[in-house]
Amino acid sequence: MADRAPPSPADLPSVEQLVGDTALQPFCEAYGQPFVTQAAREIVARARTRLLAGENVQTNALASQVGAHIEALMAPSLVPVFNLTGTVLHTNLGRAPLPAEAVAAMAAVATAPANLEYDIAAGQRGERDDHVEGWLCRLTGAEAALVVNNNAAAVLLLLNSLALRKKVAVSRGELVEIGGAFRLPDIMARAGCKLVEVGTTNRTHGCDFAAALEQGAGLILKVHPSNYEVQGFTAEVQAGELAGLAHRAGIALAVDLGSGSLVDLNRYGLPPEPTVAETLKAGADLVTFSGDKLLGGPQAGIIVGKSELIKRIRRNPMKRALRLDKITLAALGAVLRLYANPERLAQRLPTLRLLTRSENEIRALAERLRPQLAQQLSGIADVEVASCMSQIGSGALPIETLPSAALALTPRAAKRQRGSALKSLAAAFRALPQPVIGRISDGVFLLDLRCLEDEDGFRAQLGQLNTDSL
Ligand SMILES: *Cc1c(COP(=O)(O)O)cnc(C)c1O
């Protein structure tokens, strides 16, 4: 018997017929006929292209394909995941998780009008940064503060406001690339400044800066080496000495701290990172740092320092283009208020809570989870509890790591198939309803449990792990 002829474009249903299919009526009701028609048109066009390319198409499955297409379009694209990568402040995974206080503050102002730029007592126009400026000054000892969209914006705005068409002196050891296309020489050019490179990659001295200032620099910028460390035969000029040089030349010293902590991390048993307060105390006129790195808040860029300079920055029309919205301001305000009590900060601020979690606590969690996972993966992968090292991430303390514990999954596959088996295993965890993101290292798939706080939520979805293709 001859095979039935494969379908041709002429066999495809019309878009109208497809939209009339009973299976699509619930979609028409929920989302409206025009939207379903558009989705049907896309599926029919896709089918036609495939038929013309000589591929087979099940013409009777098109209605269900339209339904699946609509469901995919309607599902949110930005979703929560489990960050088990071992990097606490993971830029690609949205950096700092927010405390409940911040979420409540955001929700309160999201659905109602708010006094964003309105002084309630005076009944007149106010200033949006006033909602956080007082707290930023209180916590850093600064005279004034200003906030923008992120720290890259803070650096750009600072440079453009204070050194447009002027020379800016930076040590060659600090001409950083932070990642995500933040390269200091490029930012400098876009800000309209002329970069003056000072010293050498490994050693820069005060006299190098003194020589650069004689050529007429308008600003000194010191950049914290967030994501690397220069080791060996090195010398850098500290903020205190730079401030002296800058002030004698009648110019300002700005320090981009990147992460910049508001508290001394040593007090929580963490490696030290320069605090904003001590950098100002050392003589910096302005300090810039991120809201969503060690501070543990929402994405924001913060500039603190001398009020006369902050005023000049605030007057720059670019400030309007880089300003924060009411929701971010609400979250930032709530997070800053948590810093009032440093004693309780390590419990209440998720970033600090995760960074200070003890290895023992994480290991106990791993031991509790291991049996369920081992059973789930029996015959597919061996599951062990392993020691590992977490990273702080986002360029904070690049060299320091924190001892942690992981579930280490080793596929049973033969050695030469190990690589693809590991990739499939990682993909199966990413396909869970709340995707689980781990990391592959030395032939094992590691789930570093430092950032797993929702143990029940993690357990509850494990049964849905699709092991068919493993
Ligand atoms: C992270 C970082 C930046 C960029 O900050 P974002 O908030 O990501 O824009 C700039 N400078 C330094 C030194 C950094 O570490």
C-alpha cells in the first residue's frame, strides 16, 4: 500500500477555522479573540514554513499548538529560581534578595499614590531623594547623599557633573572592567572626561599623582578593585594621601567603592571590606556604591559626600534620566532602617544572613536533603554531601571564599559520556517549576546549599524532576 501523500500548505486549516476550534474557546474567553487570532496566525505561518521546507506537520495538532503557544506567551518571563550556584550576590540571578520589610514597603506604595516628591507637612513640592538621604547620612557620616538607578549610573553622573571636558586622574592599577560592559575608560569617555592614567599596573605612588595634577586634572578617581587583586610587588596610594594631594590642588577626590559596606563585616566574622564611613573619614569627598551588593537592598547607585558637590551633581539634567522610582526608594528606605540595629542585621537582612550562615548549619541541611534526592536519582546519579566554597559575588571580596556544603551529584554514566550526562542533569534541575541553578565542577553537579532557605519548597518540587532522559 502506498504511503499517504504528506500534507501540503493547501491542507492547512484557515486561521478562522483554527480560532473556531472548540479547544481554543477557553482561550478566546480569557484573552479575547484578536489575541488568539494573532497566535493562530503565527502557528499557521510556522507550519507553512515547515511544510515548504519538506518537514512533516501534524495538521490536526495545530489547535493544541496554538493553546501551548498562548500559555507560553502568558507565563511570566521573569521568575524566582533557587540560587544554588554558591555565589551569594549573583548578578545574573538578580543579586541581593530583599527582606520582608522592603517587600511590604514596595507593595504599600505600588498600588497607591505616594508622597514621592511631595512634602506632606508643608503641603508643597518635595525632593524624591529626601526619603533616603537622611538615613544614608546617618549611616555613613556624610553631609549629603543622592541616589540613581545603579552604581554605573552613579559613576557616570558624578564624572559628567564634576569633570566634563576636564582631566580625571586614575591609577593604571584601577582601570577596571566590572563585567556587563562597565569599563572605566569607556564610562569616562561617555561622561565627557579625559582619562589621565597614573603610575603603572602594579605600582602607583603619590609622586605619580602629584605629577599628573601638575598637568591640571579636575578630579581624582579611586576605584576599588572589586573583582580582582593585584598581588606581589605592588603599591597603591591610599585614600587619605590622595585626598591630601587633591585638596592641595583644589580639586575633589571621588572613590568608587563598588560594593561598599555600611558596616564592618569583621564584626560578623566575614573578611573585611572597606566601609563607606571609613572611606569618607579618610578624606574622600564623594563615595559611590551599589544598593544591591553588600548593602543587601534593591538595585540602586548611591553617592554620598560633601553637600556642595552633591548639589552640583543633583543639578545635572542627567540626574532626571537616572533617577529612582518610588518602589525602589521604598525598598531602599526599608533596608536602610534595618541598619539601625547592627545586632539583629545578620538575622533580618537576607544577604548578610546568607553570608554568615555557618558551615555546620548548611551541612546539616545537606544531610537532611540527601536521602530524598538519592532516592529520586537512584540508578542515575550518586548523591553525596561535599564540602565546597561559596563566593560573595558581585565583585565583593573576590579572593575570599566562605566554607560551605553542597549536594554533589555524580552521574552513573560511563566516563566518556559523563560530560553530557552532567549537562542533562543540570538541565533537568533547571526545568523544575522553580528552576534550580547549580554548577558543574570537576565532573560533579554541585548544589551549594548556602542560599537555600526554603527547604520545604525545594523538597516539594523534587518529585517533578524529569529523569526520563537521564
Ligand atoms: C559593581 C561595580 C560597579 C557597577 O555597579 P552596578 O550597581 O552594577 O551598576 C561599579 N564600580 C565598581 C568598583 C563595582 O564593583
